[in-house]
Amino acid sequence: MKKYLSLLLLSLLFVACNPSETALGDLQKFTERIEQKSDKWSEADWDDAAMLYSEIIQTIDRYDYDEEQIREIGKLKGRCLAQFAKHSFDEGTKGLNDSFIELGGAIEGLLEGLGK
């Protein structure tokens, strides 16, 4: 048992000291956070998230990864970008909806002004 515990601690130490693995772990954690908690974020939170995402990607770009890691990075990036796109779409839809409501009001006002 001590042998396995020693191997586990040694592997954890290796991962903790490996900055490329740390960067990949940061992207994984960020992805989980944006998927689980972003529905409660303010616009300032989204701005902070965009900056953090950019920093994580810049860090990842400094290192070399094997094919499996590159594929995982791509999947994580895609999941994050999907959340950013969904937020942008939701905000755009809200703005579009407000525009239609305002347009409806303008038409009502125009018709009232014309006496109809």
C-alpha cells in the first residue's frame, strides 16, 4: 500500500510541477465553471471570463502537447466558445426583442398620431 501511495504522490508532484499540465487543468476547470455557473453571471463577470480565457489560452500556447492533449484542448476550447456564443446570442436576442417592442410602440404612436 505504501508503494502505491508513494507512486500516487510522485505522480501528483509531477503534474503539479508540470506547467503544461497545470495550464490544461486550468482550462478544464474554467470550462466546467463556465458551463455550470455562467447563467448567473453579470456582464462584468462575462468580461472577466473573456480575459481569463484569453490568459489561459496564451499560457497553453506556450507549450507542446501530444495529439490526445491537443484534441482535449480543442474540445475544451469548443465548449467554452459555445458558452460565449450562447451568451452573445442571448444578449443579441434580448436587444432584438427590445427593438421589436420599441418598434411596436412606435407604430402604435404613429397610428394614434394619425387618428386611427
